[in-house]
Amino acid sequence: MAKKKDNRIGRYRILDELGRGAMGVVYRAEDPSLDRVVALKTISLGDAEERKSYEKRFMLEAKAAGKLTHPNIVTIFDYGEEEDIAYMAMELLEGQDLRSRIREGDIPPLEAVEIALQVADGLGFAHEFGVVHRDVKPGNIMLLERGAVKIMDFGIARMRHADTSRTSTGMVLGTPRYMSPEQISGQPVDQRSDIFSLGTVLYEMLTQTTLFAGQDVNQIAHSVANTEPAPPSRAHPELPQMLDFIVARALKKDPSVRYQDAYEMAADLRDVLAEMRGRAPSRDRGDDGERTQTLKMAAGVDKLPVAPAANAIARETRLPFSRVFGSEAALERVEARAKRERFTLPPRRVGLLRRILQDRLPRRLAAAAAIALAVGGWIAAG
């Protein structure tokens, strides 16, 4: 597709070309209204017969992704048409797609699970809005800096109350080797089809092998319908059994026994990710997995090792304040002592002398009695 002569499409100024495919071209473009750089996806609408089909699919992608705002889904900014070109402005992603990352070599299992987890979170959000992607594959998963993951290309997504499993010519839409059995056979699909596709991607990341292969669509369809994948731990025994379970359940041929929603799969991926992080070698291990030796310091060195910072202590090793202080036990001891003193000990007796000294009336009576006794003694003596 040729760029317009003034290097503009709509209000967007074309900067350079990012990629080219069968449907159209993706440009790096500048939006002068908001002073930002975007990715501008374009397709040529062609003749009148093709125009209606292309417009429908392109508009469907814009509507499907445009209603979704999620950290793991590419953001759509704008959609429009100009002459024989339809365009869509979207977030410009700097990174590489998962397909390129797989081609570079082995992906560490921990990284593979982290990628699958973010994709599952994004799919779960899309499914909540009734959007089924239907083309989850490595080429549509973008890996950004600092480990962020974005799902791209909702071009054949199915929105709620819409059924576009096939084109008007009967061709099934999608990428066959990542399709679910129901999708590749042309049956209606729902969110569980995306889960099967994600399971296929996860299997490929873990084993570096394409799960469903074939020389043509028919062979691939037969493989999807009949091949039972071996557990990933067979190729990598260090993988936890929980990961085998996740892959096996996501790849169930029967959708009713598959994960029923992506959030359910994401929850299991979080659990296995925590388990794998707990197994990860500590920082005092070398690259070959063997523990490094601790060497004695040379004689005469009087520097002591620096104690770790308080925030370096793992949170799990700190006791809650209530357990350190023992407030509950202390309260029990206080209450027990109070009860014992108030209700079980007999009252102390008060002596006559104490009552005379403390109470006014007994003190007066005692004084009067003493005077009378003295007067009586004086009379008797006289």
C-alpha cells in the first residue's frame, strides 16, 4: 500500500513504516492534535465487493479492542476512513513479539509462565466484555520492557451476539495450528477457545516445539482433533507437576472440561509461579547451579560483615506484632489475677484499734469511755 503523497492519512503524519502484511501496512505516525506518536494500522479497502468485508472486519477490531482498557491489551485511540484506506490509530508498543522471542532460543520456564499469566489476565478482562479474541498466537503477543505483555490484533475477534466464525466464502478465520478443535472445525466458539489457544502457546514456550504441525490445514486440523500432548515435564523434568496439570486442562478437546474462564487459569498460573519462584536458586549459586564456596578473610582484616538492612528480611520471617508482644496471653493473666483477688480471697478483718483510729464515731465513744473511767477512778480514790 502506497502512502499518500503528502505523507498524511487523516490527521496523522506518517513517520516511517513498521510492518507490512497481506491485509495492509502499519506505520509509525504522529498525531498532531495530541502531540503523540502512535501506530497507524491501515488496510486498502479494494473494490466494492471486498470493501464491505474489509470494512466490517476492521471496524469490528476497532470496536472490540476500543472498548477494552487493560494493562495487557493494546489501546485503540481512533478509527477512520479516507478514500480507499481504512485506518486505526493505536498505542505504539516498543519491544518484540513472542514469535521472535521463541525463535531466539529457549525461554526460561519462569518467564514463560509469567507471560502466560499476563495473557490470561488480559483475555479474562476481554471475555468479561463479551470479546473473544480467536487468534491468540505468539505473533499477537507483544513483549515490552520490564516484563510487560500486551495482546494485539483483535481483527477477527467475536463480540457478543455476533457470529463471524467463517467468512462469506466459508473460510475459517484464525491461525490453524493455534486453533481449538471447535474453531478449526467451524463450530461456534466462546472464551474457552481462547484458553485452548493460550495453552498451545504456553506449551510451545515450555518445550520449544510446535504442538500441532502439518503440511496443510487438513493435517493440522487432524492433529488438533486427535493429538494428545505429552506433559511438558517429560522434556524438562524440573518443571512442577502443577504446570503439567495446567497445560493438560487448557488443552482438553472437550470445552466443558477445559478451564471455563481465563481468570480460573490465571489463578492456577499464579500458584505455580509462586511455587517456581520458591524453587528458584538463591543468589549465592553460580550459573552452573552449584553453590559457591565461602572463603575466609585474610588475617588482620578487622572489618566485620555488614548486617542486612531491615527491609531485606523476608516478610514471611517476621512475626506479627500481636505474637511478639503476646497481648492475648498477657490479658488472660491479668484477668485471672483480678478474678482471683476479687472473688476468691476472703475479706481481711479490721481490728478494734484500727476502727477507733480511722472512724470518727468509735473514736468519740472510746474517748467518752476513757473520761468516764478516769472520773470514776478519781472519785473512788478520794
